[in-house]
Amino acid sequence: MVDGEPEAAHGEESEAPRAGGRVQSVIAGAIPVLLGAVAAWLSFGLNIGSLTEPGPGLWPLIVAGLLVASGIGIIAVTARTRRDTEAFTRGTVAVLAAAGGLAVYASLYEIVGFEVPTVLLLFAWLRLLSRESWLMSAILAVAVTAVAYALFIIGLNVPLPHLIAF
Amino acid sequence: MDFSSVLSGFAVAFEWQNILFCLLGVTVGMLIGVLPGLGPAATIAILLPITYNLEPTAAVIMLAGIFYGAQYGGTITSVLLKLPGEASTVVTALDGHALARQGQAGPALGIAAIASFIGGTASIILLSFIAPALAGVALAFGPAEYTVLALIGIFLVGTLGNGSIIKSAAAAAAGLLLATVGLDPLLGTPRFTFGTDQLADGIDFTIVAMGLFGVGEILYNLEHRDRPQTAVPSFGRAIPGRLHWLKSRLAILRGSVTGFILGILPGGGATMASLVAYAVEKRTAKDPSRFGKGAIEGVAGPESANNAAATSSFIPLLTLGIPANATMAVLFGALMLQGITPGPGLMTDHPDVFWGVVNSMYLGNLLLLVLSIPLIGLFVRMLKVRPGILAPITVVITMIGTYSIRNNAFDMLLVIGLGLLGYGMRKLGFEPGPFVLAFVLGSLLEASFRRSMRIFGGDVSEFVQRPVSGTLVAILVLTVVVVPLLRKVRTRQTENAEQAGVTAD
């Protein structure tokens, strides 16, 4: 029988995200405060009304108050070292690049149809973010797009903007 | 209980296309349960647009199957690789993987499958008796009661999650704020639309779920994408012996009851249930030192509990219209898309949907029991597909799905923005669950609150003075006391799990 000594999970340590610093913790509280303040200011622009006859602005104002209060609470608690944030790493750049690429993809959709942007997005993601080989990326990009075409446009009749028509 | 509608529910569940969608749902569920990274909430969110064209019962049968199927699948990687596919199977890895290293992976997986089956099935039976009674009570609820009920739901989901209570409150408040975008529910005044027509109808729930759960999870996993490949130990035949069964049968029974009770509590769900069941087993064992070294009860208890909880967490959704956890929030959205409002009226207005879905779970659990054993080898091989290949394919499916909702590229940008928000929230220690749940309940909460205030003439204390809403307020206050205790148990269990080197995705 193997002994019951706790065994570290395979390679988890190198992957385990590092906790973020105090600045990041304060930012985590500052964002709700800021968001709440803006929402409260916009709510006053709507009609608040009264508790008896609530206007459209009353509920957003209450919610904004909750946001500000919890944000202040987060900053107060964070001051007593609560490490539940994750530090941003070099991987963050990949995340932002992916989101940017997706935004370009979405804006091309209605202009040139879905086929070309889909092939390009898949290829770029596979090659640059997932580090697949050129050949593998190219084959997968075209194959997945073809399957998506068959499934969504021919099979499910989804009205996607597309170039190739049968 | 109205037996004729229960029986006709069986007839619905056994229509061939519903059997097919049930099979499809549980298979997809098991698959994503095996794959670490993509959880059931994200998968259901991504598949929502595809269910538009389906019949409501078939759609919900399939989506429900994904949810409870994922509990089965998560076990497989927990036991074999000590890489839990789902948070609810983290604790199973402790003794499950210890058994696997002793060459007993097969029996461990077998017991896990049987425990899951018994837990799930027992929970469906209990659900069938309790749900009608609860719905009957809820039919008398007015706006005041719904205000308090929605508050309880949001509060519990916020506090029983993994994040800090105050951060969950902030996330929930942000979700409530996002829900106010669009036209005022009672007066029709545009709010926070910034002058665009695109936001005049508010933000579709599917967009929020797909953005925060779907794209958000993919972006988050992109940062930690170098997952090393692990060798899979051989597991032999997944059939437990007589001795294993004798040792674990009481654990299964206790786990089923624990799981059922914790599943009903909003926010409890499968993860909480599995942790508490493990604690119960360790507490009741004659020799607690065996735990962590390959005690079969440590697999049987949590596995029956997480399936029982997954099933019973349908109760608040189907009888009160209050989703108990993030996945139920997505199912709430799925029902709304089909034009069905989940709530006390569901059982009487759409008995075919209610009993069809509930009774399909018997079949789903049976399918999972039969399928999981022969398919284990296949699923383990699926793990070899690199996450780097799955991620872009999932993204493309999500984007196409988003576009298909309103044939609108603006929605795609919205999903990407919400995906970034989900990523940022996780980096800063906020959970997306309370946000999405609060978003779902936002308009109900606001409308009920404003109606109550009109009825009460602006007197907030009426919430406490009316008998039913007063009782609910008392429950709300009680949970504020009980929840921190439950959190303590959980924290201790999680620490034990972490000491053993297990981390969930």
C-alpha cells in the first residue's frame, strides 16, 4: 500500500495564481465606489419621487448607495490584509489581445460576412495564443469554419451574414 | 400531489425526442464535467441560443441534464488525476485519488457512480413530494413577499459562494444596477440607455450569462494556459466489490439527505453539500484517521450529496421562481426565453413542462449510471485534447450564438465587454455568480419593491408587520446568523483539501 502522505498535485504550484498587492485590493473597493457615485449622479437626473410614489430614479439610487457602501467596506476590510485578489501577469496581455481580436471580429461580421473573419480569428488564436503549428492552425481554422457553416447556416438555419451561398 | 399530472409527466419524459435530448444533455454534461475549466453554468449559457428553436420541455430537459451530468463527470478526473473538473468534486479527490494510487480506481469510480445515482434519484423522489406543497404556499405571495424572497436569494448566493461577503454584495449591487438599464418596468422611462436604441430594451439575460460565464471563463483560463499533460493511471473495471458496497451504503444514505437539504438552500448547491457530507462522514467514522488515505466512504458520501443537491436546487427555481445558484440563474433565463415564467404557477400552468423535466431526471440519472462506467476510458482520452484548441472553438460558437439572438453585432461587442468584466472581477476577487443572479432577479426585485411601497403608503416597517413577509424577514435574519457558521465548516474543509494539494479550477 502506498503511504498516505499528502502529494502535491502535478505541477499546480507553478500555475497557482499569485495574490495581488494592496494597491490592487484598494482598487477592488474603489471601482464599486466610483461606479456607485456615477450611478447615483445619473439617478438624480431621473425622477426620484418619494417612498410612497417611487419614481424611475429611486431604485437605481438605492442600488448605487449599496455599491458605494460595499466599496467602502471592501477598502476598510482590505486594510486588514485580505488577500483574495490575483496579481496580473504577462498572460494579461494575451487576454487583452484576445478581447481586442474578438472586437475586431465582431465589427467585421456585418461588413464582410462571417466566413473570412472566423477563419482569421481561429488561425490567429491557435497560432499566436495557443502556439499551435502553422499547419495545424491553418487546417483547424478552415475545418472549424466549414463545420460551423454547415451546422449553423445549413443545419440550424441561423441567419448569419455570409458570402458563400448555395 | 396530483398523481395524474405526475404520470403524464412520465409520458412526456419518455417521448422519443425528449429521451434523445436527455441523452444529449447528460453526455455533454459529463464531458464538460471531465474537462477542467468550462463549468456547467458557462456551457448552458453558451448553448442558450441553440435552444431558442426547441420545444420548451426538450430544451430544459437537455440543459438540466448538462447540470447534473457535470457532477458525474467531475468525479472521473478527481479520482484518476486529482484534477477536479468541477468545484463540487474537489473533496472527492482526497480519498478517491488515494484509492486510485492503491490500484482501486475502478471500484472508487464505480461506487462514485452508484452513490451519485442513488443520491440523485432519492432527491428527485423527495422533490416530487415537497415541490407541490411549497408551490401551494407560494401562490399566496404578494409583492412584499417577493421582495423579501428575492433579497434572501441574492443574499444567500452572495454569502455561500467562495468570495468574501462584502465583495459578493458589491457584485450583486452591480448586477442589480445593470438590470435597471432599459425602460423603467412600471413607467416606461428610459434609464441609463445613453441615448442608444440598442439599450432601450435592456440587456438580454443571455448576453450577460454568455459574457460573464462563457467569454469571461475563456479569457480567465487564457492567462493560465500552460496546463501540463498528466499520465492517467489504469483503472481496470469500474465495478465495486461487495465489501466496498457494505462500507459505503450508509455513507450514501447520509450523503443523500445532507445533499438534499443543502441543495434547497439558495446558494448551497453541490459544492457546499459535498464538503459538508465529507465532514459528516469523517465525524461519524470509527477511525477518522483513514480519511485522506483511501476511505471509500469519503467518496460515497460527497458523491451522493453533490448529486442530491444538484437535483434539489431545482426546487426554489421551479416553485418560487428564485434561482438557488448561478447555474439555476441561467436555467431561469432559459425558461423565460421560452415564454415560461418559473414560479408557483409553473406546476399548474405548465404541468407538462414541470413534471416532464422532473421525471426526465430519473431517466437522466439512469443513463448516467449506465454510460459513465463504459465511457470513462473515452472521456479520459478527451482530456488529451489541448485546451488551447478548445478555447478558440468555444469562442466562435459563443459569438455565433450571440449574433443569432437579435441578428445584431452590437450584442457581440457587449458579450466581449462583459467577458472582460468577468475576467477583471475574478482577478479582483469578485465572483460572477452573485452578479448574474442579481441581474436575473433585478427587475422582479425592483417591481415588487415599488409595488409594495405603494401598497404600504411608503411605510417600510410594513414588511415586518405582515405575517408572511414578516416570517420571511425572520428567515432572512436567521440566515445572517447561520451562514457564517456554515462558512466556517467550509473554510476548514477547504483548508484540509488544500493541504492535500488539491486545487479546483
